[in-house]
Amino acid sequence: MAKVLEVKGIDKKNVRTNNVFEIAGTLGIEASRNALINELNHTLGDHGLEVDNRYIMLVSDLMCSKGYMQQIGRHGIAGSKDSVLARAAFEITVPT
């Protein structure tokens, strides 16, 4: 995205991407948070799900709270919990 913004003649106000990590690296974590909110709203809306925007904002705030993007799963936010039970909720079963 940074290289696209450097191209002469590009309308910088209309450059779009859905890669929230690239947005974070180019425009900062707050822009990435806003893009994440928009992407979650679009994805859930496309599946016919209506979720209050405050919940989506809460999840996005949590994912961006450390100043960088974190996943929700066991290697991200859930994996950093102190409680064994909280971490176990995100573990996967071992195939037999």
C-alpha cells in the first residue's frame, strides 16, 4: 500500500485495501482499527447477521489495544490469559 501511495497521479483519498496489517504498517493502528470494524460489519452483513456495532468496536479495540494487531485465538489474546481454564477454551483437540 505504501508503494501505491507513492505513485504519481494516484488519488490517495480513494486507495482501498482490506489488509488490516498493511493498513497498520502504512497509516497506523487507529486506521487499522477502523478498517477492521468496516470489514467485520461487511462480512457479518453479507451473511445476514445483525450485530450491534458496539460489540464489533469492542472486539476491534481489544485486538488493537497493545498498539499492534492481535488475533483473538490461542496464539493471541486468549493465549496471554493467566487462567488455565481461559487458555484451555481456545485449545484444539489432538487428532487420534
